[in-house]
Amino acid sequence: MDDAPTHVTADGRRVVVAAAIGSRGRLLAARRSRPEALAGGWELPGGKVEPGEDPARALVRELLEELGVDIEVVGAVHGPDGGDWPLDDGIEANTRAVAAHLAAAGATVTEVTLPWSADHIWEVANAHFNTIMGAGIAAIVEEHAAELNDYTHAFAASVTAPGLSFYEGMEAEGDLWLPLGRLFEAHDVVLCPTMATAGYVAGQAYLGDSFAIGGSTVSHHILGAMTLPFNMFSRCPVLSVPSGRAGNGVPTGVQIVGRPYDDVTAFRVAAAAEGAGAGFTQPGWRPAGLPLSVASRFSKLPKPVSAIGVMIGPGFTALTRMPCWKPSSAALRVSPSTACLLAT
């Protein structure tokens, strides 16, 4: 049993919860009446978690006390100090190493956060894939049920289960895109981990709903891949490049996400990262027969300034300036990713 306190963080800070209740582009806010120094100010309704109290129950209690309304907590959005997309050991360190290589090459690396929750990403992705493939998958399962393995049945059930409607899914995708689109207004690329996990175990079916990553859990094993948001935003070119190895020896990588349809910049920034010394620079790391990197050819190109956004750690983070190949702002999203999923 976990006896860790729920009302304070590991470093002793008091845990506070607040409700983000939105409708038709509006957000519910409460006006403070006390203390006098804060009276008249606006805030999200909520309050402190009491000792031994579950944070979700604390939020229900606070809104009942403050506003007289009974709510259901349907998800969580974490702050920039601890987004809820956990990472296995080595993933963050390798991501930061790529950022450091880019900084050494002339980049100014800054972290920024996208307000994305892993479980909400999965909810919206389910609506996305159900709309595109749900009917077809259901028909195949019905016709070939005896020929499909247990994993296929479980996956088919997850993407055809009732959830957001088509309209609700499209609306949710728009909400997810908005902060990323604003980021791309000032940046060309974003870096983030390709994989949050250091590898899936060969032979394990992964039929359960939850999946362990970095001492925490996410609601589905597919969330071991941080590529899921960009499966939905397929207009953005994404390139995954090596960042090193995790503690278990499995390769890790970063995905470089470009502005919609700007494939060239994504390739150029990837070449910059590799040319700066990031990734599989040891000759023995490359499988025999693979061609050498083309980064050296790119590195001979003119080097005007690009901005790069870097996303590291358990949230999506980004921002940077570096000598690259295109005279424009670029946002790089940095993150380690598993280039190959190997047995652990």
C-alpha cells in the first residue's frame, strides 16, 4: 500500500486542485471575496487537498462548498512542472543531450510546455481512429474473428468502443492543435521524445488497460509512443532521429516535428542534430550494411538562424534558436524516442 501523503508534494509544497470547466469557448471563473488583498480577483474554482484526501474527491468537495454544484472529474491537466506523460529512465537525459548538442552548435534552447494530458490524447485519438477505421475494423473482426489473436481483438475493442462523437472528436482535435499551432507561429520545428518507454517486452500481449512507464502508469500501452498526437496532426512532417540508448541498451530517439507541410526544415534540423554530434555517433552502434549519415552533406549548406522548440520531460516543452539552414524562426521539439522496439 502506498502511504505517501496526497496533500503535499515530495518537496513539501501544498497540493491545490482547480476545475477547468469550459463550454463554447468560455471558461468558468470564480470571483474571490476574501482575503481583502485578493478580493475581486478571478480564479478557477477549487482549493487545497486535505491530508489523506484523494485530489479528485477534494475538487468535488471544494466546488460543492464554494459554488453549490456537484461535478464529475473526467480528467487531469498537470502544470508545467509535472505533465502527466511519464518517461522511462534515460529518455529525458538523452533528450537533454540532443538539446545540449544543438545549443553547442549555436542554438538557444528554452523549454516550453504544451497543455496536453496523455489520457486525453488517447481519448481524442480513439475518436479519430474510430471515425476513420472503426467500421472497417468491426467488419473484419466479425468476418474473421476465429483467425485473429487476442491482441487484435483487444485493440479492435478499444478503437471501436463508445466515446466521443465525430463532432466532439473534431472539436477536441482543434483544442489540442491550438497551442501547437500558436507555437509554430514563432518556431519552425518542435522536438519531443519518440517513445516514452525504453521498450516493450517481446511476447507480452499487453491486453490490459494500463501500462507502466517510469514508475507511473498510463491508460493504454500505445501511450508508450509519444507519436500519437502527430498521427492525428498528420499534416506536420515528423522525423525521428537517434538520441542514444536507454539503460537497458534499447535505442532512444527524438522526433522532430515541422510546421504543416514543411518537410524540408524537419530534415534539415534532423541533419543539424546529427551533424552536431547527437545520436548514434559510435561506429559500432550502426547495424552492418546501413549507409552512413547524410548529415555531413547538409552541414555544408549556408547556416542562417532557425528557432527550435524543445520538449523535454513529462510534458511537451519547446523553444530554441540555432544556426540551421533556413532564415526563419524554428521551433524544435526535443524528446528521446525508441527508434527500434526491442525485447527487454
